[in-house]
Amino acid sequence: MGFAETFKALSDPVRREILIMLKNGSMTAGDIGQHFNMTGATISYHLSQLKKAGLVFETRQKNFIIYELNVTVFEETMLWLAQFNGGKKSGKK
């Protein structure tokens, strides 16, 4: 996982919406797909991009794949972004 993959995955509004949905708890791909007007293949593509970026985990339970947030990646990204908070503002010395 690198920041390039993370930011690429976060750049898509559908993937951001999926992450917001997963914030409330784990879901199956079918449950996620019910919230969008797109094919199952498209939902699977978005989930695979989120998984590739390390933003979600998947676990198998019987015939279902359950998706959940990988909070660690969010924490690492927030820590990296935090270094830019509180610095000198441009134009001021």
C-alpha cells in the first residue's frame, strides 16, 4: 500500500461513498450494490480498487464476501496529512 494507490482510490466519488457506508459496519457486495444504480461488475471493480489500496478488508463467510474498513490505512494517511497542519502560512514569516 502506498499513498498513490490510496489517493487514487479516494479520488472516485463512488468509492468514497462506499467507504462512508462501511464506516457504519461491514457489508456484503450485494448490500453495497443496492445503494447504487450500477451493475454488480462495476461495484466489484470499485471494491477491488479499494482493496488494492488497502482501504478495505474482505473476509469470506459461507457464500458471502464481507467488506470492512481498514482503519490503519486511514490513520497512516491522516498522520501524514497532519504534518501540513499548523505550519507557516504562505506570505507570512
